[in-house]
Amino acid sequence: MKFFIDTANLADIREAQDMGILDGVTTNPSLMAKEGITGKDNVMRHYKQICDIVEGDVSAEVIGTTFDEMVREGEELAELDDNIVVKIPMTRDGVKALKYFSEKGIRTNCTLIFSAGQALLAAKAGASYVSPFVGRLDDISTDGIELIEQIVTIYRNYGYTTEVLAASIRHPMHVVQCAEIGADVMTGPLSVMLALLNHPLTDIGLAKFLADHKKASNG
């Protein structure tokens, strides 16, 4: 399973990259705003900075909601760097844009997926990735992991090449569960990746090894 980091924070991206676990980046307007990145030129420059750090795919989201707006913005984003994947919302015009970009050879990530039916439409329109939101479904007492499993099954049934990118990952068990059911990608904050490191027996074992080594050295 690929690990994408869901952020626009360059320090977090560099940290994940330096750990050797990073396969790509996902961003959105909210994450850009969180980092104080405003204005089209600044946003475009920031996307380019992200692409200079990461070797893998970088999802960059369009702001427009009409077909023409999505196409215009998406083509501008795609020209920034070969690693850019244009992020498109799951709407009627969004599906049309997915088809347009697919025919142009521009890779896409269909975002705001909350049902298997939506994921099926995105795959038929040629999306490179679909982003079902696990955590946001959990927030409304719906099983987000079950949706990931449904989509993976449907895509395997019919041989769709669209990758299932599990988004809105909130904690380490989400990551493990997504890996168990065959999600292609997970995207989450650096904190979730770091949490995978933690286990009390690892800490206890390391402390014992060091204590034993100290005794042997002093002896």
C-alpha cells in the first residue's frame, strides 16, 4: 500500500520523505489555507515546492465547480509538474471533467467520494484515483472501512485500473484496516504515520537492551 501525506506543510512532507516511507502528497484548499498560502500565484508556487520534495504523485485540487472552470484550472495545474494529479470533486460536471482529462492523458483524483456508486462512476469516467473519506463517514456513524472494501471489490470484479485512495485517515488502525482489505493508497497526516511506530513492548524491550548493555559495559 502506498503512503501519501495529507498536508501542505513542507516540513511534514520533508520529514515523511526523509523517513523513506512517502509515496505522494494530497492537498486541498483547506490545507493550503491552514498554512497561510493564499492567492493563485502563491498556491501554484507552493504546489511546485511540494513537487520538488516528493518523487511521487501530488494531488492538486481545482476550486471551480463548472466543467469549464475545472478544465481550465486542471490544465494549468497539470502544466506545473509531471507529478501533479488534478483533484476533481464528485459532481456531475466533475465526472465530465474526469472523462475530459482521461482522454487528454492528464491524471486525476476524484475526491469527496462517500458511496460505492460514486466510485463506480468515477472509475467509468477514467479517474486515476478515487478518494473515499473514511473518517468523515465514521463521524456520522457509517463504516468508512466497509466502503473501502466495497469499492476494492467492485474494481476487482470489473478490472478497473482506478486506484482506491483511502482518505480522511484518522488513526493507525484505519491504516492497518485499509491495508488488510487491499486499498491501493492511504493518505493521512504525519501524526498517523508516526503513530504506527509506537508499541509499548518495543519501548520496554529497547529500555531493557540498553540497561543490559550498560551493566555489561560497567562490569
